[in-house]
Amino acid sequence: MSVLQRYFGQEILRAVLFVLLALLVLTSFFDLMAELGSVTKEGYRIQHAFMYIGLTLPGKAYDLMPIAVLIGSIYVLAQFAANSEFTIMRAASMSSWKAAQILMRIALVFIALTFLLGEVIAPKSEKFAKALKADAQGGPLTQEFRSGMWTKDLIRADGLNGAVLGVRFLNVTKVSQNRELLGVKIYEFDKDFQLIRQINAAKGEYVRSHVWKLSTVVETSFPKNIASEDILAANTQKLESKELISEITPNILSVLFIEPDRMSAYELSSYTQHLAENKQSTKRYDMAFWKKLTYPVSILVMMALALPFAYLHARDGGISLRIFSGIMLGMVFYLVNSLFSHLGLINTWPPLLTALFPSFIFSLLAFSGLRYVERN
């Protein structure tokens, strides 16, 4: 590693971590103020709110990393320019291309850190945060509607791989922290969408691969072509337990605990495949998947946006204003990136192009800025 590479790396790393810490403290303070409204003397208490905010920090760090990289890099490069250090480096034969290479190598470190946060740490900590809050409040771990959580599955001849016989809709009132299903209702339909079976169970426990054990079961079967007035034709039986073979697993259910933007790319890919197999809309999860894969690219864009600030000189005046302009540019990038995600869902744009378009536009802007400062 060259002396310049080490010097750039140490200064930028120190500045970026300081900025990231400051942003985390600021955002966490406002989140804590919002959480205080949910604090009670019993159940969800102040210590739970602090723990909840702490567990959501990796997700916030993942979101704020590009902005922290931009602000930290701009600060360091502007300092180099103000102290004429960058001018000396250029006089010592360091070209713009060489400076860009140095910054791109440093960016790889932040890309790796961002990937680690987004793929490993943040999804797990977010699940723990949701479970902690739900357990303290005594409510369900996840509840998409007032009636509970809903998901869909296919009914196959041999349980998993045979011919499709129909569809199954699963409704769960509550999911405990150990992934037990409470208040289970299952509605099974044949290929003509006629109701053939309804199953109510007090509890469902995952016992082995793709097998759930239902306890305290009430199963009602409906003969085909039953007349609407012939209610007595339905057959109802009570069972202590019943095994259910399903493609739905705890891993699939776990992705419903958090928002798609907080899932890992692996979880998004698995759940998207499950939705596609059940002929459900995957647009929201496709967008989140490609955004997750392309989000680290924004680190490179932020580094590229910061490079032109190394060419500023103290005698030109207005350096603070220009640094502030660069910071605002980073904020605009963050907002545009989020905006395009929503526009892509509304207008059904290709997810990959939607995820990459903001980075592409701002990369062109960074290149134009570098060309401008070099010529002037």
C-alpha cells in the first residue's frame, strides 16, 4: 500500500465514521422521542424503548452510509485543498485518474461494510427489535391486518412436488418469538376455487422439513357441488393433532416480520420465488431485491461526487458554501433514489433499471463536475 493510499484511507475512514456516528445519534434521538409515546408503566417500558432503538441502529447505519461517505470524503478532500496538500500531490505527478483510483479502493472498504450491514447484521437485528417490542407489548409478532397475517400456498398430490390440486390460504392471529403459530385458520380450495376444507387449530408447531404439527384441530370438509341450503352435508371432526405438509416454512414467515427494504437479498430472493410459484405479485419484492444489490454502488457514486472538491482552493472563496452544496447534493441523491423506487412500483418500470438509474445520472454529474474543475 502506497503512502498516499494509506494517508487518504486513514483520514477518510476517520471522518466518515465520525459523520456516521453523528447522524446515528441525531436520528436515534428523534426515533426515541417517537417511541416514548408507546412507553407504559407496565409492558413496554423505557428500557425496552432504548433496546429497540439500539437494535435498529444497524439498519439506520446501512441507510446513512452513502451520505456519511459523501460528507466525510468532501470534508477531507476540501481540507486537502485548503491546506494546498492536494496541489502538492498533483505537482508530485498524481493525476486525477490516480486520485480516483485511490478513492475507489477506499470505497471498496465501505462497500464491504455496507454489504455486511445490509445482508447480515441489519435483517437479524431488525427481527430481534420487532420481537422485543411485540413481546413487551404483549401483542403479535407480526400483524399485517386486523384479522392477522395471511399467506398463500399450493396443495400438491404428494405434499410438495406432485401435481397441483388447489390452493391453500393460511391465516395466523399471532406468531410467538419461538415461531409457533397461534390461532391458525386454513382455507383450502380446489382448482375450480370451490371451498373443500376449513381447518381451525389453536397452535401450529414446525416439527421437521416442510411439516407443521397442528394442535386442537377442528376440520370441516365440504363435499363437491354442495347445495347452499344443505349445511348438514358438511363433515366436521375434532382432532388432538394433525400434520400439515406445506411449502411455507419459518424462514418464509420470518420475512413478513420486517419491511422488504430491511430484508437481505437472499431472503428477498427466496420469498419472491415463493410468491411467483403461488402466482402472487412480486413487484414490491423485486424492486427491493435489485435496490439491495445495487445500493452499495451508491458508495462509488458518493466518492466520485466528492473528488471535484479536492480541486477547490482557499483563495477562490466560498469553500464552506461549496461543501454545503455537495452535502445537499448527496441528500438529493438519497431522496431521488427513494423516489424512483416508489415510481418504479407505480409505473411498473423494470426493477434493475429503476434501481440503477439514479446512480447512473449522478455518476454523469460527478464526471461533469470533475471535468469542469480540471479545466478551470
